[in-house]
Amino acid sequence: MKHNFNAGPVVLPKEAIEATINAIRDFAGTGIGLLEISHRTPGWEKVMAETEQLWRDLLNIPDNYRILFLGGGASTQFYSVPMNLMSKKSAYLVTGVWAKKAAEEAQKLTNLGTVEVVASSKDKNFNYIPKGYTIPTDADYFHITTNNTIYGTEIHVDLDSPINLVADMSSDIMSRPVDVSKYALIYGGAQKNVGPAGVTFVIVREDILKKEKGSLPTMIDYRTHYDKEAPNNNSMFNTPPVLPIYTMYETLKWVKANGGVEGMYKRNVEKAALLYDEIDRNPMFVGTAEKEDRSLMNVCFVMNKGHEDKEDAFMAFAKERGMVGIKGHRSVGGFRASIYNACPIESVKALVACMQEFEKMNG
Ligand SMILES: Cc1ncc(COP(=O)(O)O)c(C=O)c1O
């Protein structure tokens, strides 16, 4: 049996995979496969509408927010956000490589304004979340990355911000309840907690989109992708990524059937505690992130002092026991176990057992 700890794309609910396979064979009893239908067919419009409703229900998204399903990945949002929102200045919290990339994309748009890096944790290889900084009130927005997929740190609360708060939630969306009303815009690639790669979600409060209509490239302007007069046209200005949206739809149905985001959070806390407790107990391993900022999604650890030479041996040992995707990112080294929503607790228990067995043999 394989235990999938990949960082992204990742393990998805079996139910969502099975439903997608069935839809590819025969979409909604039409006798035609999902990959072969027009996105204008009524059956598809129903999937789009229900997917949007699932997002609204699961995250309690207020009516004045639009939910968009776009292409291009979270990386496209790194420049779409400043193009839509920046007119003089933006502010960024740099907590990892993805946050840094987002700030750098905004920095390229010199015609729109300047970028202030409010705080950074680069001094300690991004192993903590900076605190005690001041958010500049003269900026158009403050951008954060709530979970740092590579370094295993996470902002566990919805911050209070005096200006529009924008969050990249690519790797922790739907892992915990979120007060959406505290954010002006939330975006992310789906390929962790809400589906496969290929669709990007954007949750945007309508009133923040103030730039003159027609002044932005059509596809970049968020307003292109929703239409109050024709709600069936939401995210269908051009051909939407039908297949990943369908799997997202089924993944969200699974989230709902398993206790919603409160249920996910409970499971995630339990899984993360199991693994972090073992890292803290087992003298052969040590966690890399500051304890208070540890991510519930990406658990990063390395061999402890005196055991550094056993890294390859543990990797081989874990691989033999079915562990997949636990190699740490090259900028941190060691190991990273990503334990997103659909990662079963049995997989976490198997990894913990593997660490204990390795200790008995080598400790
Ligand atoms: C936090 C975060 N932001 C952005 C990205 C980039 O996403 P995409 O590949 O969809 O552009 C990733 C990818 O892993 C990520 O983890």
C-alpha cells in the first residue's frame, strides 16, 4: 500500500476520483463523456452553479463576494492581483518563496506603483512567521501567503488589517474555517485541498474592483469573469477548465459530507499532532519550523544532530514501507510530509510507525 505525502498535486478523496472517472465515461446520464460536452450544456451550467454554491456554503462566503474559477494557476494571480488592485502602492509579507515571487511580480509593474516588503523571515530560512510589523495604511492592499508549502509554516488566524487584505491560500484553503469577510481577495491553485491542477479559485469582494472598465487586458480584469445579469455565465467568459472543475465539485461534496471545514480542521489538527509529537519525541529527528508557526498541512523535519548521515537510509527505509513524496524541498532539505485534507490518518500513523521502527534499528 502506498502512502501519498506529495506536496502538490496531492492525494484526493477516492470518491472524487471515482466520480470523475464515471463522468468522463458518461456525463450526468447524457451518454456523452465529460471531456466531450460543450460547457454551455445545461448539465454543465448546473455543475458550475453547484460548485460555486458549495464554496459559498463551506466557507460561509458573503453575497458581496464573487467566486471565480480561472486558468493559469496561482502564479498568474501574482500579477493579476496588482494589475486589478494596485494604483499607487502595495505591501507584502514575505514568508517564503511563493510570497517572495508574488512580491516580485508586483515589483515588475513599476507603472502601477511601488511595493513595500513589510516584513520577511528570510533571515532564518523562512522557519517562522514575522510578527509585530506595521501594515502601511497608504498601500492599496496587504498581501499574505497563509501557508508556506515549502517551509512548513502557517498563519493560523485571520489577520486584522486596516487595508484590503489579500491572501494566497493555495495550500491551506478549506483546511480550517476562515472569516472571509476579513479578506478583500483570496486566491489559490486548486491542486492541494480542493482538486487537481488546472483550475485557480479567486474569491473577490466586488467593491474593491475600481479600475476603469476596459483599462485592463480583458482576461486579467476579474469583472470579465462574472456577470450579475447572467449568473450562468460566471467563470465562462471563455472555455473553463471543465475537468479540474468537475473534480473540484466532487472534492467539495466530499468535504461537505465529512463535516465541512470544521470537520477538516479537526482531522487536520489530529493528524498534525500525531506527526509533530513523534518528531519532538524521537531523538533521531528534529522539526525545522518554529513550534508556534508550524503548518497543519506541510510537516518539515530533518535528521537530528549526530544522525545527519542517516538521511538517505531513512528515505530508503520509508520508501520500502510505501511512503511517497516525503523528500523535503531542496531549500530546506530533509523531509516534508504533506498531510492535506484527503490524506488519511492511517497514512500519518504508518509514517510515525516507520520513524519509530527506524529509531529502534538505528538509535
Ligand atoms: C502557497 C503557494 N502559492 C503559489 C503556488 C504556485 O501555484 P501554481 O503552480 O498554481 O501557479 C504554490 C505551489 O505549490 C503554493 O504552494
